[in-house]
Amino acid sequence: MFPRLLELGPITLHSYGLLLATAYLVAITVAARLAASDNVPSNRIWDIGFISILSALIGAKVLLILTDLGGYLARPSRLISLEFWQAGGVFYGGFIGAVIGCALYLWKASDLKFWSIADVAAPAIALGQSIGRVGCFAAGCDYGKPADLPWAVTFTSQYAHEYIGVPLHVALHPSQLYESGTSFLIFLLLLWIYRKKSFNGQVFCSYLVFYGIARFLLEFFRGDVGRGFVFGGLLSTSQFISLFLVPAGILGYLYFRKQSLQNLSPSRV
């Protein structure tokens, strides 16, 4: 674990920040290349990408606050603390924020279709997640539960312990790598679906289903306590959101598929 890659006087290059920036840039590049096959200018995808980044950062922070709203209301000073600004936020908050930001942009861009762009973005999001979770592993955030397994990992960075709270010298599930590997597999699957897709919305809805199920299951391996819980601790916030996204993805897939079949069927006199 290397939370700090480089220190030059007062300037510190954090591994998480570098890998998060890399994840965004790689994701936008992949989306731009996929969009080119649909004759969408790459500069439009880069515009959408930067709107997504800004919207995702805001959404991630908002959901981070909501998961511990009582704590932030009791200590509003946490909003200007180093801990708050160093935290990446909650992924689902960033995802929802990015979707809203892109929807508002595309609402005014009559030459681009939302669901077509969403299909382009879905594989890119999964690949970005895969890279970003490696950053989480390097920083020590989103750590796993204690585990007596051959592949368990032990964190030793006092810096990460002080700023993130990761337990030191305790064998833990490498939950960050679990999600990184799973997200990469989802990326490959979505890429295959994209190349064979028969209707707009197919790839994005598939992402909602695949990632929603994966995230729900992977949360059982997480050990960090700051991600929020509902139903008296029965489910984490991300598991709760997954319960809505998976059915939404299934219903969306069936709806768009039905619409596509109806458009292909011969018209009735």
C-alpha cells in the first residue's frame, strides 16, 4: 500500500488522486472511441466527459454527507476539514450525479440521443471503476473485513491509518481488488454487448444489472464503517441503492427491447 507516491516539500502526490484522474481520462478516451463507431464527434464526448466528472464529484460528496448526515449536522466544520476533501465520496452518488449532469446537457443537445450516449458510457464507467479501485487499494480506503485467507492483505501505513482509518497489521479481504477485478470483467462483457447491441439502452441497462448485483454482494466483504447503513445496519447505503438499480435495469432493458421489436415489426393497416 502506497498512499503517497511523491513528496516535494509541501506538495504531496497521492496515489488515489493520480489513479482517479487516470480512471477518468481512460474512461473518456474509451467512450470517445466507441462513439466514433456511431459517428459521434469525439469532442462532444470529451465535453460530456468533463461535465460527468464535475457532476460525479458533486454527487459523490453529497451522498457522502447524506450517509452520515447526523455527524455532519453535529459538526458542520467537517465540511471544510482535510478529511472531507481528501475523501473520494460515495461511488453511487457520483454515478447518479454524472447521469443527472449528462441528462441536463443532452436535453439541450438535440443532435445527440441520451440512451445512445449512455450505451457508449457504460463500458467506460466499468473500466474507470476498475482503475479507481486500484487507487482505493493503494490508499487503504474502502478496506475489507478481517480474513484468514491466503490472499488476505495487511496494511502498514501509519499515514493511511490516521487519515482513512484502515486497520494496521490485520489480515483483511482485499475488497478493493475484488471490485476492481469484477468491474474489469463487467467492462469486457459490456464491450461485447455493445458490439452486438440491437437497441439503444441495452448496454447501459445491462450495466445497472451487472454492477448492481456485483456491488450488493461485494459489500458483504467490506469492513469500513463510514459508508452508511439502513434498516438498522442490515444493508449498507450502496446495497440499498442496488435494490433499486437492478430492477430499474431489468425493466429498462425489457422496455427498450420491446420498443425495438415493435419498430421492426411490419406496420398494420
